[in-house]
Amino acid sequence: MKSAKDSWNANLYDAKHSFISNYGNDLIELLAPKEGEKVLDLGCGTGDLANRIFADGADVVGVDQSENMVGQAISKYPEIKFTVGDAICLGYKDEFDAVFSNATLHWIKQPEEALSSIYRSLKTNGRFVAEFGGKGNVQMITDEIILQYTEAGLEFKAENFPWYFPSIGEYASLMEKAGFRVTFAQHFDRLTPLDGENGMKNWIEMFGSRIFEGLNEKLIGTIVSRVETNLKNTLYKDGIWLADYKRIRVIGLKE
């Protein structure tokens, strides 16, 4: 899920960023879906994890703000219900046994509204299981982008930063404020390989494009090229680009 302006490239996501779904497999183990449960996959992307939950026998609804992603998910998995929707106003009430979310909540800069919406969506005793970027996530990459942005004579404004990367204490407190009992919370490093020689460039194009809104393609290309050059010594190992991911995982219960 991203902004109202749909800049997601669903084909690029499937072709070059399948690691996102792959890393979600053990999050599904944490979810432990049961046959017959109704599960909301929030930020379902192109549907791969929703399909894995569906294969475990759950009744799955996938929601994503990107029409491009939802269209791709429907074409891949027509037996699953996918719909375009916004995490801060899902519109469900007491409907799901679980809300599952992988690599989505760091896109939502209104976390309190999102958590209230998720809480309302759950039945009593329902659970919320999520993973997303936490404090310090991709900081080496974003610090270098911002440095090159300012080196180009541009002013980098905080609103240009597209993500929300909370600390574990901050997010657990927001969950409790929304009504959840937090039963699990973890913050961990996960250095993540990116696909191919252009892995860093593709990652920035896929996930960081909002940083460059209003800039011409030539200037964006120059900034990204300088970022690649300066990060090569630290985030390029044995022919593979790496992203300095730091993730949060949480489980909350609606009692």
C-alpha cells in the first residue's frame, strides 16, 4: 500500500522483488492460520502470501491501496477475493479472525488511525500479526540518498521521506492505545540481498520514487548513480547488492 497516486509497478515487483513475499513465509508460520478462519491480508501486493494463507484452508480477503497490485493479484489468484482499500479506513467491523500484514505498515504515516481500523476489523479474540520496517530500516541507503539530494543543491524536506519506521516501544504503545494486548514484539536486523547487478537502482526505483517527486529523470539518474557509487564499498558484496533492513514483528490480541 502506498499513496493515492499509484506508482507501483506490479510486474517489476514480481520480477525483481519477490524476496518480500519469500521473507513473509515464516510470518505466516507466526500467524498459524487455521482452516475456516477468515483472514484479512492487509497490503496484499500481488497476492502471493494471501495465496499461501488460502492454501492452509483459511478464507482470505486481500486489500491493497494499489490498483496495479490488486489487478495483478486477481489475475494470478482468481479464486481469492482482492479489493482496493486504505488501511486507515478499511470499513470492516468485527469480521476477521486475524489481520495479517507483511511489509506494508511502514508506508502508513497515520499509524494510530491504521491500528484503530485494524482493531475494528477483528472479531473478539482475533489477532493482528505484522512485520514491517522498524527504526533504522534502510538507513544507510536513505542517508546516502538524502546526502546526494542536498549535494545536488536541493532542499530535502521531511515530507519527502515516504516511510514511517518506529521503534518497538513506540509501536507497541500505539497498539495498546488502540486496544490490543501486545503478546509479541521483536526488532531485528535482516541484511537483504537484492536481485541482480542493478539491484540497488531497482530497489530505489521501486520503493523510493516518492523521494524524487518533482525532479526530472536526468537529475534522478545522476543522484541514484552517485548513491550506487558511494554505497558500493559497504552494501555490495560478492556481486550482490544488499539492503540494510531492520524489521519489527508484532502480535496483538483483541480481547
